[in-house]
Amino acid sequence: MDAVITRQLAAFTAGDWDGAYALTSRQFRAAGVDAEGLRQIVTSGYPEAADAAEHDVLGCALVGDEAQVLIEVTSTNGATTGLVYLMTREEAGWRVSGAVEHATGASEPATLRT
């Protein structure tokens, strides 16, 4: 999962929105968001991710083919934010279904029911 997150963050930073979009899940695509829509979502709502210099994985909750990965992203200007990456396992491997902000320093993601 972290390899996919790393690739997507690198694609964001490089401005490779088609590459970032290629890592999204069928569920994400079914919502009608295309690569340009992804760019708009990320640049306006998650500026640290759009310009990520590094990230750390802080926790993971896994249930079947769904996972939530808590990360802390540091942008190239040093700003940080916590994100929970929503991941779905598909035939091609793990794909990104979305992300939501999460306060780092709080507990690990716990919204998935076990």
C-alpha cells in the first residue's frame, strides 16, 4: 500500500495527474472524477500532498480488501498534514479510493469495522 501512496504523492509533486489518476480505484473513478478533477481536489484541498517532499506511515487498519493508511505528509516548504488514505485491493493490486484529513498525533485510523 505504501508503494502506491509513494507513487501517487510523487506524481502529484511532478504534476503527473494522469499518472496519479492511474493509481485510483474503480470506486473512485465511478464517482465521475477524472485526472483534472483529481488535480483540482488535491491542489485546493490537500496542498501539502500536492507538493509532497516526504511522508511517514503512522498506522494502518485493514479489513478484507479495504484499508485505511494514516500518513503524515511534509511538503517541500516544511508544512505537514495528516491524511488517511482509503485503499481498495483490486486485481492489479492496491488502489487509492480517496483520502481524508486526520489529525496526526491522534489515534490510528479506527473507522473500519473489524
